[in-house]
Amino acid sequence: MSDTTKAKPASTPQGFFDKHYHVLRRLHSLTGIVPIGVFLIAHLTTNSSLLWGKWGLRHEGHDETIVSGGVHYFWKEVQWINNQIPHLLLIEIGLWLAIAFHSVLGVYYARSGKSNTARYAYQGNWRYRMQRLSGYVALLYIFYHIATLRWGWSFLVPGGAKWSADFAASTLAAALRGSNEGFTAMGIAVSLFYFVGITASVYHFANGLWTAAITWGLTISQQAQQRWGFASFALGVGLMGMAWASLAGALLTKPSEMQRIELQLLQEKGKGGAMPGEGAALVDATPLVNVPSDPEGTQPAAGGS
């Protein structure tokens, strides 16, 4: 007598990421937009003011040059971020947690997904591959950017410059140049790394904004995806322009010249500027000398770097 009982197929074991795939996918895309994407837009707007800040000052910038006006506006924005935004440290911690969450899931998805550009060299496949590569580059860049200009890991900066809220433009420029005046070889390497890093970051966000709408079921039809693709591309072009303008604004003027403007702004504000020996050393000496983060003793934060 034959056995007609059929064994039930064994269920495929599911891990945590597989079991909660749809929820995690949506949270991953959401954190890439809020708060990371929102912060990216605000960050690039502030930093690019080194080039357009003169006009942002309105009547205050009437007698300013493009350089002095840019430094002035940027300095005011950084002062406002560091001294007037409430609970800034909590905001930063929330942002870092979002970046960590997005990065861990992003690496997992990048490692588990497969690209087939070798067989199907379609535009979507190339975007998928570029999204993964740009994510890796952006992650490395963000870590270096935060570690050197927020956590004060000056041993990773050519010349050992340490970012300061009161001397935001000059210390940023010195960290990128590797010197208070000209460029050093390592400074050029860091500047190139910044160019690649900010380019990858903007591409990753703009392309991720397009895919996020698909993940959330907001663009189902091909026409809707195409329209949203045009909008994401336009936003990406604008952000890329601001990103490159931010880097250009920090590199086109000598840090020593920027600091003279910042010292004048500090004196006008009544903060007294840097300590005499320290201020003169950074302005006049070729080797980098770290500037105190704040003459009044407050701690700097990440806002405008």
C-alpha cells in the first residue's frame, strides 16, 4: 500500500532583516530624507554662503567685498547655530543616530543586493550600482568630516588645524589647505577627498529621494516615476552647485585673510577676539597654530563646518 501522505515543505527560515523587510526599507529611506537630507540642504546652504553671503547681508553688505561679505554672513550663521539653537547637542545626537541607522542598513542592503550591469547595462542598473558606491564614499567622507571638524581629531588634518566656531571660515580653510597661506600636498589630497565626498553625498541623496518615493508607493506608474525623477534631478543639480560652491568658497581665500575679518567681527560683537599671541600667530605665521574654540570658553558645535 503506497503512502499518499505528502510532507509539508519546510518553511524558509527568516532573519530579522527579512522578517521586517518592508518596515526597515521604509525607515531606511525615511531617515535618508529626514533628518539627514534636511540637514544636508541646510548645511550646504550655510556653507555655500562663503560665495554669496555678501548679498545675503543686504544693507550690511553694502560696503563689503565678496570675500569679506561671504565670511561675515557665514560667521553670523555659525554663531547663531552654536549660540542660539536650543538643545543643539541633542539635535546632533539625533542626527548621528539617524546616520548610524541609515548607514548600517545601507551597508547590509548593498552587501545583500546584486547588480547586473554586466548583462543589462540599463540606466536603472547603473543608478543602482552608483547608489551603492556613492553610499560607501559618503559614509567614509561623513565620518572624516565629523571626526576632524566636530570631534577635534586634528591628528587627521594636515598641519593639525582644529575647527573653531568663532573662526569657522579660517579654520575650515586651513584644514583643507594644510596651511594658513598656500596649499600643501596633503592639503590638496584632503581637498580632493572633500570634492569626491560631497559629490557622492549629493548624488546619493538625490537618487535616494527618487527611489524613496517608489519604496513608499508614492510613484507607482512609469509617468509618475519619470516626473519625480526630473524633480529629484533638478534638486540634485541645485545641491551639487551649492556643494561645489561651499568647497570653492573655503579654498579661494587664504585662511589668514579670513581670520582678519573674523577677528574684526569678534571685536565688534564685544567678544574681544582671540588672545593676542594666538591671534597674531595664526594670522602671521606659516605653520598652523590652533585657535581657541571660543574666547569666552563656550564649546563649539558642528553647525557651519
